[in-house]
Amino acid sequence: MPKKTPYTPPSAIFSFAAHWLRWLRAPVWLLALATEAKSFKENPIIRSRRLNRAGLHIARVRLAHFMADFRRKRLSHLLSEQDRLDFDRNGFVLKSDFLPPAVMAAVEEELALSQGQVREMTQGDTVTRRMSLDADTLKRMPATRDLLQSDQWLGLLSYASSFRCHPMIYLQTILTHVRDAPPDPQTHLHSDTFHPTVKAWLFLADVKLDGGPFVYVSGSHRISHRRLAWLRRKSMEAATLDRLSARGSLRVSPAALRRMSYPEPQAFAVKKNTLVVADTSGFHARGESGHPSTRIELWGYSRRNPFLPWVGWDIQGLPGLKGRIVPLYWRARDIGEALGLRRNPWRRVQSTKTRHE
């Protein structure tokens, strides 16, 4: 009798086809190595154990930090010598009483009356709420606009980011213990990405040690031999990392910090009108809060391709885009969710109120 051909269910055929069609994206994965792409989960080349054992991840880290140092030398005139020394040593600049009292009062009044688009994201038991301070919103906020366009603000953020940046700016409110859920994952010390980048906080209310302060490991923006060894091990373990580490935001334990010879984390209990600008490739976290608390701040963020040799030519500074990236970003995430690509964690908030009732 003729031998019967084994039956292959359609699902197996589709799975086999999807597996091979997936590799048509290989050129995109390869090109991503020359960008800020950081996710081990989404890029098989970035998470390759064999390539990372050979030094792929370490090579990207070394080159990114070399290029950042190269660019920062060309931007050192944008900030004072003391601020530059503080940043180079610690990875952050802290400036108390950043704004004159009258300017601070004007900014606070404008923010209290502002009507920008508001979105929020829930992580664990914590809500992060952001109002976009885009170009259209700032038209009605002259004092805030002048602050965000000032040489001192942009100089500090540009040096920290290693680019003449046009940061995304928000009024940010962090509400802790708002629901019965696991702890906020941002309270675990981590590095945002493998290359230098910047975040800035101008605190609009006092922050206490038990009120979810910003936490930073001084000097951890510098890449030592022990840090490189740790990064190599993590890159080789990419398949077993926790969710956020697998996406390129590596979590670090206190024991690992000690093995890398970094100091103990520093919590920033600060007064209102304190500015902190930090390189968040250094280890940092949102401090734990022992009770429901509210932290409110002007928050700036910028991240670019770390391998570029120039300090300017930022697409976010182009006419029509300058000051409008935040609403465009949110809209793009909405479209992606509507198409079934990925859920947008930033949900619309009808009220613009930023504090607890």
C-alpha cells in the first residue's frame, strides 16, 4: 500500500511560515545596532548569547560612552565650570533655589491654571500623571515658556544628554499607594538604557525621605571594568531577565552595586524649587514611600541616537515639530493600539487636576 503523507494541521503550517517570515526583519534588527535600540526582548541580535559572549553589547556600551564624552567636550561652554565638575563626578547636578521667588510664583500660578492634555500610567500601586507642556500649551504660559527656553535650563540638559536637545517637557505628578497592588517597579534601582541620556526634575513641592524621593547612585554614570563585566553577564542572560530588564532597563541588586564598587544610593529629600538634572544611564530609582504621597514636578526628558558624532541636527527641533513631540508621540501610541500592535499605557485623563482632592 502507498505510504500515507502525515497530516499537518494548518496551525503548524502558519507557525512555520511565521517563524521564517519573522527573519525577513533581520536587516531591520541589524540596522538597529547603530541606534538607541536597547530591547533584548524585541531584537534577537541584541539578545544573542553567542554575540554578547563575543562582546557585542559591551562594544555598543563602550562606543556610546566614548561618543558622549566627545560631544560633551563640545558642549562644556553651556554650563558653569562648577556644574560641569559636579556632573562629571556624580552624574547629576543639584541646584537649590533654582528660580528667583517671583519667577517661581509666576510659574506655579501658570501651572495651576494650565489646560494641557493629560495622560496617566499605572505601574504597581503607583500612578504617574503627565500634562504635556507643548508649544500650544506654553503659548498661554509666558513665565514657564521663558524658563524652558532659558540658556541655563537648556544648557544643563544639553550637557547631560550630550546633545543640544529639545526635551519633551511635562508637568508630572506621582501618586503612590493609590490601589492594592504590587510595589511600583520604578522603586527598584535601574539604568534606563545602555548609553548616556538625560532626565530633569524641578520640584514644585518639598520632597521628604519617606515621600518617594528621587534616588541616585553617585558616579554610576561612569562605566568601570567591573560594570562592563556585569553588563556582559546580563547581556548573556537576556533570555532569563525580568520584563523591564529584558526591555533594556537593567535592574541591579544592592549586592551587585557593591561588587561594582559604587557607593550607597543617595535619596534626594529636597525643598521646593530644587532642580536635579541627571544622566539616567546611571543607576537610579523612585524612592519608596511609607504612606500615600504626591510628588509634583516639572519633568524633562531627552534621548537620541548615541552613536551620532554631531551635537545638533535634532529632528525634534525642526519647524512644525519643535515643542510638539509629546502630543504626536501620544497620538502615535493611540494609533498603534487601534491597529492592534501594542497597548498604549498612557491613558487619557479628562480632568487636568494634578493633586489629590
